[in-house]
Amino acid sequence: MALHAHWLRKLAVMAAAMLCAGACGAQQEVVVMAGERPPYIGASLPDGGYVPELVNAALQGSGFRASFQYSAWARARMEAAHGRASAMLTTDCDSSADFVTSATFFGGSIGLLKKRDMTLPAAYRIGAVRDGVSLPSVEQNTQLEKVWAASDLQNLDWLEQDKVQAALMDKYAAADLMASQRPQLVGELEFITPALAQPGYCLAFSRRTPHYQALQAAFNAGLAARARDGSLERIMNKHGLFYPRKAQQGKVQLLIGTVNNSDMVTMQQLSREFEARNPDISLAWRVLDENTLRVRLMGDLAIGDGQFDVMTIGSFELPIWARRGWLAPVANLPASYEVDDLLPTVRKLLSVDGQLFALPFYAESVMTYYRKDLLAKAGLVMPAQPTYAWLASAAARLHNPAAGVYGLCLRGKPGWGENMSVVGMLARAHGARWFGDDGQPELTSPAWQSSVDTYAQLLDQFGPPHPERNGFNETLALFAQGHCALWVDATVAAGMLFDTHRSKVAAHLGLAPAPVSPAAVSGAWLWTWALAIPTSSQHRTQAERFISWATSRGYIRSVAMRQGWIAVPPGTRKSTYTSTQYLSAAPFAQAVYEAIVPSSGVEGSGMSQYGNVFAFEGIGDRTGQEIAKVLRHEQSVGTALKRAQNFALEQIGAGKR
């Protein structure tokens, strides 16, 4: 019951935050210049990345608020030095004639990146970014020939093309770039250990800025306060940045990376049972939003960091990662696991050549959620098979923002697994494809144009404010709190929305199939979140014990006992759908089962939702970012798709080099 109350409060806070547009009071703007360096700071990162969020948290209550402007690092320094900006972000934290600097905060790990199969000679060429990360020990080494790159991405390309033998880079910046823009390099490069340095970031306040001393004092005091109350580490963790884990003596510690969905949070809470039964194992958790999780897992593989022992991955990644040797086969399951109880559709998604490479935690397809009371009041009847056209006309009649009710809620947060899961479904229903038979992107096709036009118009006319901020969890919160009349999304949400402890609309909830196009195509995805073990893990035996526990019939019974049958992870086991207790508690059970186990089987039910191209994740993310700009009215649909097309062509070209 306490878990349910906590989740309901969390949903209420999320919904209120998304709908609130109030001012924060008068604050003086502080312009901070910086170069972009994902995962720490960048215009395309959530909230601009960890650094902007931390800086504003430190300045909270001081009367100042920072706004970040991005440029080349050299220009950032010049703008701040001449007083055209209040401060700059830097790793050079010694005060000078132009600047006074703040206390330092977490800033990553600098080292040398090289090809895995290369032994560096005594003298070699090293790539570095001018005004980027730098180390005196490297710059003063006469045996190294320094070559200056324009960017970290060019530095990576030079390393791939053997123009340099090593690249001086921030470890996690390199990992993120490989994950998002150079996936063909994942697993091909490695960092030389130990790291050469772990410098901190600081703010350098221009002495030409009025009140620069007051700014420095306010920031330092706020930073110290955020460190004391744990906010600094929480902000880091939100963005997937963590201090090194501390192992418990005498125990094997498993590091688990998972998504911050409700079912996974429950898994973390109930994992004390596993630890009690396995006293030789302790668990450490990295619970992240979907976009951040994917980048961190891919980045871990990219640089061979070996941090994770258990990875939460989906049915898109699994066959690619398994064939590249990144995942360990699940080969030692006990008879008590009852592997034949897994739904065949889901088991097939997680197998390569008949061998399981992950175990399913939950599976989902798509359905239409609606408020029966609101439809009845408007004189509407949900069709047995809704169409996109019907949803649009119904949303127009149901839209009542003055009463806090929006006609249609859809994901808008950028990401290939966030807004592009919905946009891709709509596009596929209308005949669009990510890639043609020749492997070339088709994002500027008429089908894509009309599909994205429809999506943007629906959210612009009938959606909640700032839809580009809302992913699965945020739209779930809006619907559960009564702010959406219609919602098209994952079937996994049904258990939460019918749960009166977690939803205010459970008594009025209706379900219908995913909408279809005029050609009666839905484009609905078939997806499973699954637990896999990377081959880089040093604790595979213990990791397999954990994933077999978390996906077992016993775990499902444990959730049922503590939270009720309505809350158990759906879509994975035959026994769940033959349980009279589950069927009586979950009015959505049969609808979800039919969506996950269609008569047509796996093919055509979701895998073609995503392009069968290794670079798809980066392409999907960039496309999602461009479409989010459409929702913010920053560019047209045509411009967004053209930019996405050009990026896709660049990525495919880079992969062929």
C-alpha cells in the first residue's frame, strides 16, 4: 500500500509540474558561455545536461538564474573575457587577470583512446581538440606529435582512419559520441587505464561583469549546500553520471542498469528478497530514464568499461548485440524456471538461432485508452476498431483545456524509444519506411511528411502544453490524474491505470485496439523489456541468478502478494494468462494478451517498426529531436525531415568507411 501511495503522489507531482507555467519570481539572468560536451552539457541533452541543471540548482534562491549559450570553446573564453557574457564553463580553474573561478564540481575522466588491437609505440601521433580537454603532461611530451582536431567527433574519425594512433578525450564524451553518432566504432576502441586525469569543471566569472564577486560567492555557497543535501549526486545520477561504486566486503556486487518505469522500480524495491536469499550478492542500481539508459549502456559497450552486470534492453537491440558478441547466452536456467512457460512470441524476440540471450521482464504492444465518462458526456461511442481520423474528430470534441482536460495525449519527448515509437507507428500505418530496400533512408517521403504533419497537428490542437517534454512516464501521469481524454500508448500502462491506488480514472477507463489507417494498418509495435548479461561482466553466474529470479513465476507471485495481481509485470508467461486470480483482477488481461500474441506471429507485429540498420538508434534519436523542434514551433515538418534525412545519410556513410 505504501508503494502505491508513493507512486500516486509521484504521478500527481509530475502532472502538476507539466501543467504549471507559473513564473519563478524576478531573477537576474547570468549568461554562461560553454562548448557542448555530452554527456555533461549540450543543447540536445535533457535540461541541457547535468551542468546547467546543477548550476541553476546551486544558484536557486540567490536571485540569479543561469542561461547557457554554446559556441566553440575559444569563442566562449573570448566572449566571457570581454564581458559579453557573465561567465564561462571551463576545466582551467585557476583565477587570472580576466576571471575569478568557482569551486570545482564533477567533470569526468580524461585519457587516451586507441584501437583495441593496437600497441602504441614509444612515439606516436595523438589527436586533440584545440581549446578542448588538455593536459600539460601530454602537451609537453616531445615524443608525441600533436594533431589538432576541430571537434571530438573529428578526433574519433581520425582515430578510425589511422590518421592518429591515439585520441586525447574525455572518456564519457567519447562513449556518448560513439553511441549516438559513430556506432560502427562500438567495441573497436578502448581507453588506456588508468585515466590521465579527472579534472573538475568550474565557472570562470568575468571580472568585467558587475557583481562578479557576489556571483562567485552565491554559486560556491549553493554548490556546497547541494553537495551536503545530496542534490548534486541526484542531479548527476539523473543524467547517468555516477561516482565509482563501493563494493561490500565479502560479497559480489552486481550493477544493474534499468529504466525508471513503474514495474522496474518495483523490481528494485522487491530485490531485497533476492539479496536475503543470496547473501553472497549485493545489488547496486542505475535507474534511468529510457533515453539516458540506452546511451549509458551503449557507451559502456563502446569503451569496454564493463560497469554493468545486468542490462535492461529491448527486442531491437538484442539480435544486433548478441550477434556482435556483446551479450552472454542464457544457458544455465534451472528446471524450476519453467522456460517453456514463456510466451512463444516473446521468447522468439529474445532468441538468436534458437538461443535465449535475455529473459523477459514485461512485454507490450499498443492500445487506445479513453475516458468512458467523457465520451458519454460528449455523445461519443468508441468504435470497436478506432481509426486515426476518428481519434482526431473525437479529440476535437473532447478537448477542454479550461477544465484541465486535453483531447489527446501522445509522447513528444525526443528519442527513438519515446516520441519516435508513436510517430513511427503512425508513419508505418500510412506506408512510410525508415529505409528502402537499398538500405537508404526514406525520411523525406510523402508518407513521412503526411504522418508527421498529422502527429504535430494533433498535439498542437488537442494536446497538453509543451508536449515535447512528455515521454511515457509523463503522459501516463497526465492520464492517471485525469488530464487526458484519449491516449494511444503501450499496453503495459493498463495495470497502472486500472489500479485505484495509482490512478484517479480507474473507474472510467476504457480500452480499444491501436488505431488504424484507412488501409486498416495499425503499425503497432511489439516490444519487450528484458534483462541481459553483457559478456564484459565478471560475474555472469551471479547475474544469471538475479535475472532468473526477477523474471520467474515466483517473482510474479511476490508482486501479486504485495501489490495485488493487477500490478504484476504483463505479457511474458502463459501461466499469468491462465491464472484465475489475474484474470479476475485485471479486466485488461485478454486485450493485452491478444495485442501481444497476434495471430500473425512476430513478423509484421513490431520489428519492422524500427529500421534493421545498426545506426538506427542514433538516426531515430536525431529524427525525434528534429520533430520535437516542430512541436516547439522552431521549424517546419519539411525542414525537420530533411535534416533527419541528411543525418541518416551521414551516419550510413560513416558506417561504410
